[in-house]
Amino acid sequence: MNQTEQQFLKELEGKLWNAADKLRSTLDAAQYKHAVLGLIFVKYVSDAFKLRQDEIKADLANPEHEYYLDPVDFSEEELLEEIKIELEQRDFYTEKNVFWLPIESRWQFLQDNGPLVIGGAELDVDGKTKKITSVGHLIDNALEGIERDNPKLKGVLNKSYSSLKIDQAKLNELINLIATIPFVHADLNSKDILGHVYEYMLGQFALAEGKKGGQFYTPASIVTLIVEMIEPFEGRVYDPAMGSGGFFVQSEKFIERHANEKQVDAITQKQKISIYGQEYNHTTWQLAAMNMAIRGLDYDFGKEPASTYTNVQHPDLRADFIMANPPFNMKEWNTGVDDNDPRFKYGQPPAGNANFAWMQHMLHHLAPEGSQALLLANGSMSSTTNNEGTIRQALIENDLIECMVALPGQLFTNTQIPACIWFLTKNKKPRVDKAGRKLRGRKGEVLFIDARNLGYMKDRVLRDFSFDDVKRVADLFHAWKTGEEIHGVAYEDQAGFCKSATLEEITKHDFVLTPGRYVGAAEEEDDGVPFGEKMATLTAKLSEQFVESATLEADIKKNLLGLGYEL
């Protein structure tokens, strides 16, 4: 992306966050997230509809096009009427994968009628009179129209604007502000613009919601790291705790990034992945479905939002790639779960912590040659509480662990709990994987990566990975798996950073999987100054500081005495 495009998106981000601020004083973060994102979605589908409408108009006026209407065959009034009729033909839109919008769902209709309905009004909607009681009702009516005429979006849009406790004039202001957002750019695809906007807004809302924000959003750089390591290039992709669908979005971006390198067409390749997800929270489930819809991705999120523990939406699924960021250390997860649940093959997870329930659920749904990755709290690597150590030992002894990555602190908006990434596979034999890599036999080996010193502070609170950090870890992982150089990187153990350990070594460490135990400490470079000389310099400096400290102490006592306070 060039500098002009980046500047365009940065300005767009600022405008969008200003839009959110219009509601911030009257709604909590969770509510205004849905209010703003829902309207942005309507604006996007309206812009896409209008662009297609303009294309159809041009085709109708083009003598070379099959849709051409010859003015010779019509009077001027008849021609205008015929064009009007043709522009309302649904097939012209659906053939180009553009959502069909009834008149009341088009942005111009919202903008024109917003001021009129603040106190309630009767509107003419496609020749029929309809009573609209508020701006919120006007928006809900638009969303209902979109769902009614686009079955793929049934139940996806959050139609609750009527119930928002907000000044209707302010909601109308928000419509006018979002109206100024351009989803059109000379070099950027409108879906790419909206995708960027959606991801930016989810991240900002996650920050605003604090702890609750982590329920729907995983920082993009962590998702990118997992996707670059697991490489979902084709096959079935599954996330049993999908939140807003970040892993699916990054899977699509992964294909776009690597299509040229693999010498394939990105659009064709994206059709070779199938997306499966599950989410318990209904509004978050809606966010994920909307996230897929705006990108034109087909998906199967089950019949309904549901608990992954007790109501599995894809019982027969065996996925090629499973990625998840489940809730850390979740308690009382097993209510309603059968004690003999076949998912828990390697041991019954304790009721007080769901970490190994998530891991085994994913393994149960993993294809024989599949790969899975999940984020967990660091305690999962060493805990021996309530059967967790026994389960971890069984996973290690069955040679299911492929790689462990320790992450830096301060990566998440919602928790300060240190985290790690587990990578598991059922097949470490030599084979060619879905990304076309020739994998070497890795039986009895586990790669440990200590990434705690990677990344940069993006602000005073949050740390982030640069794409160079992501590539450093991912290239090392692929070099280890293949035994070949990847982008000039050949695998070798590096003190303080990475170590390829055997099951025997792990057994000696009592089946603890903390990378720091295996990678050791990085070698300190000798600066050539003798120890005695260093100590002499340091003690001389300390002596100077003691003298200065005594002088400051005397001055403070003197000043206090002048105020009548003696120490």
C-alpha cells in the first residue's frame, strides 16, 4: 500500500472515530459499537448498490452493450421510464454479487428522511404510506428491508436502533456524518476500504470496552502471526470461539499476500477455503457474520449462536486448520457437559479451568493431517492443578505438540495475563502440506520460541508486533518444519530465542512446556572491560551520588526549619 492510500485510510479512521464520539456521551461502548458499525454497513452496501446502478446506466446508454436501449425506439419520456424500470431489476445487481436494496434501505432515503421522522412521520415508501416513529425506527426499517431481500443476511443485522436511549437528533447527525465517508477510491477496492474500516473500528471499540473488548477482538498482529505460521491456504478453516471473525479475515489476507509467491490467482484460491465458526454471544455472532458478508466470504456459523461446550454446531466437522483465542482460564464451563464426552480423550479438564477443554475440543475436530493453534494463558504450559499436568503429559507423549511460542506482555486490550500460543498437529511424518511445503519428519520433536522480547510499544499501554517480527517467527517455524531455508532463514537453535527439543528433554523437565526452560539465556556480548575496572567506576559513581544525596537532604532540612518544622 502506497503513502497516498495510507493517508486516505488514516483520514478515514479519524472521521469514523469522530462519528463514534457523537454517541459516546449517551451510550456505553458495547451499544455504540453496534450503532456505528451497523450504519457503516448500510452506507457501504448503499455505495456498492449506487456504483452498480451507475454501471447499469452506462450499459443502457452504450450501443456496444447487450443492455443498450436505443433512443430511436422510445419517446423521451418512455426512455426515462424504461431506464427507471431497468435500474430496479434485481438480477442486474445479484449477478455481480451486489446486495439488492429496496428503496427504504438506501442511504439517500435515510439521509433525506432522517430530519422528517425525529418526531414521527408518515413516509411514502415505494408507493405505500408507512408510519415511521423515530430516526431509530427509520434505520431498523432499512435493516429489515436488507435482510428481507438478501436471505444470506437473515438474522445478521442488529435491528435495535428504536430501543437506543439516545437523542434522535444526535442519531440523525450520525447519519449525516457517516454520509461523508467515501467508500470509493481510485486505487482501493471498496471492500478493502470497508474491511480496513471495520477492523480499525473493532480494535478501537475493544480498547474502549477494556476487559469486555477481548470477547470479540484479538489484536490483528497476533492473529497474523498465527495465520502466517499455520498457513490456511486451502481447506476447511474452523474457529470454535470466533468472536468477530478475525482469524477468517486474516486467512483471506494471507491468501492475498502469498498468491503471487505461489503463482495462483487470489480470487480463485480464496474459493478453496471453507469457513466454519461458532460463537455464544448473539451480538458478537452478528458482528462476525457481517464481517464475512462485507468481504463476500461464504461461511457456516451454525444454525444459531451457541455454547461450544454444550451445543456444538458442527459435530461432524474435521477441519484442516483450527485457530482460536478462547476465554483464558474460564471457570464453571462444564455445566451440562457429559462426564464421558468423547472430546476429552486425553483427560477430563477441571471444572475450574477450561483451557484444556478448548484444546481437546479442537483436537477432536482436527483432520488427520490438520494443524491447530490456540492462545492460552501461560499457566497452561506448567500447571499441574486438577489433572492439567496429566492432560499435558498425555498430549506430549502422543506427540501432538509441534511448537510453543511465549508472547510478550501488554499485547491484549482486555487482560494483563501473560499468554502463549500452542501449535498442535496429528501428523509429524514427511509429507506435502496444504500450502505446498515439503515437510520433513519431525517425530518426537517440539520447537520452542521465546518471543517475549519482540515487538514495540505502540502507545504507553499496548505492545504490538511489526510485520518483520511476525515474519521472523513464521520463517523460523517453516525452516524448522521443512529443513530448508525460508526467505534466507535456515533453522538453528539460538540461545535465548529458539530451541528444537526432543520428547526425552521435555520429560526431564517434568512435561513443562515453558520456552524459557529450553531456549536458555542469550549470550551477552563481552565489552572487553575487566570486571575490576567496571566495579571501580561504578563505586566511584555511587560515592558521588551519596555526596549529592547528603547535600540535598541538608537543603531540605534547612528549608523545612525556615517554615518552622524541624526534623
